[in-house]
Amino acid sequence: MNAILRQTSSLAVVSLVAGILGWTLLPFLGSVAAVVTGHMARSEIRRAPERLEGDGLAIAGLVLGYLSIAMAVLVVFAIFLFFGGLAAFLAFAGR
């Protein structure tokens, strides 16, 4: 019986590490890198499934990256909403 050893995709590992960095040391840059390398890793694994593995690592990196980006967008939206509401309140109270 001939056992086939599959190698873990290095892009999948990079995606996971960048996704973790996106939540810790490099908030936006790490998240974008996680999303880009995650998609690249998944397509690389789909092209050569007999040679590469690590789809779960790539998906984890994608999830971490997309969640971090979504949280950042929500925080920016909340800040604009808060300060916009505060400005409107002060404008109406000043009359």
C-alpha cells in the first residue's frame, strides 16, 4: 500500500497567524492579510487536494479576518453615530 503524505499549505498557516495578529498586534493589516491569504490558500488546496491540506486552517484565518474587519466597521459606525447624535443634541439644545 502506497501512503500519500500531504503537506500543509503554508498560505493556510499564514492566514491563521495573520488572523490571530489581526485581533492582537496588527488590527487592520493582519485582518486584511488573513482574508487575502485565506482565499489564496483555499484555491491552492482545491487545485491540488492530493498534495496539500490545511483547509481548516485557511477557514479559521478567514473567519478571524472577516470578524475583525466587521467589528472595526461597527466600531467606526458607532463612533460616528455617537458623535453625530451628540452634535445634533447640542445643536437642538443651543436653540
